[in-house]
Amino acid sequence: MPRIDEIQRTDRKTTILDAAERCFMRSGFHGATMAEICGEAGMSPGNLYRYFPSKEAMIEGLCERDLAQASEGFDALATSDDLWASFRDLAYYHMVDEPRANCSMWIEIMSEATRNPQIAALRVKTDEFIYQKLYGALDTARSRGHTEPHADLERTVQFMITYADGLMLRRGRDPDFDPVPHVEMMFDIMRTMLLTPLSPSNDNLT
């Protein structure tokens, strides 16, 4: 059983991360101050700094939490009876059902990654995680015969990541943007990439 002090520490970190997320959504990464986050979390600066010494550390904590949640969704694909339907449900969860404010915060983080080495390193780690999970899901689909045997998984994954980045950007900056038809378009293109036999010149690709 977890020790009481470990549970309390986890609860406090969750409180701080929730507060930081609200502040980042409301004020942006640079606009949100540590004092504002302390007030939102109901903690003194001294107590908060014991858990997170900087805003960068909070962003890292938020990303780790999001990746843990995303990992559960990807892992569920491995036991799904209908992998394509489960894949679509996962895409809708992250690209449609996710609050638009989360997309705006994602844009803030991506912008900060262009000038902040610590956030840039976190972005590389996140991209690698997403790549591996997407590739693993498509590899599972291929092993079950749900794609062409020689489907180019690498090319498909790169397309999905780039497309999803653009969709998140559109959602974050345009309140009237409807992501649903664009997610469906992504799956239409994926089917073409994964279910169409490769030309003879590409038969050696896997």
C-alpha cells in the first residue's frame, strides 16, 4: 500500500499541475506568473517550489501526465477487436473532444520550444513517444492483416503527425473551425496509404 506521505505528495503535485494548467490556458506561458499559480493552487511559494522549481518543470509534469494518459489509449488498441474503429475513437478523443483551450496551450508550448532549450528537449521527447506509439499501432494493424503487407508505415506515421499538428493549430486559433471532417479526411488518406498495394518499384519497402 502507498504510504500516506507519498499519497499526499502526489495529491499536492496534482493540485499544482491543475492550477498551472488553468493559469497557462488563461494567461499563456509567459503571462502566467509563479505568484498567480501559487494563488490558483492555494499554496505558499515556498511550499509550491518544493514540488516544481519553475514553470518549465510544470510544463514537463503536464506533458508527462498527458503522455501517461495517451499511453493507456494506445495500449488499449492492442486488445481491440476492431482496431480501425478504436483508432478512430482515439483520434476523436484527442483531436475533436479535447477542449479547444488545450489546443491553445499546446500552441503556447510549441512556440516556447523555439526559444527555450528545456521545452525544446521536452518537445523532442514527446514527438518520439507519439511516433513510437503510432508506429506500434499501425504495425499491430499490419500484423493482423488490416493493411497491405508492405504498407509504408514510416511514411504514414509522418503524415499523421504533421496533419495532427496542423489540425491542432487550426483549432487553437480559429474558434469556428470544425475538426470532424478533417479527422475523417485524415483517415481517408490513411486508408489510401495503408490499403493500396505499392507499385512494383516500391515492393521492397516495408
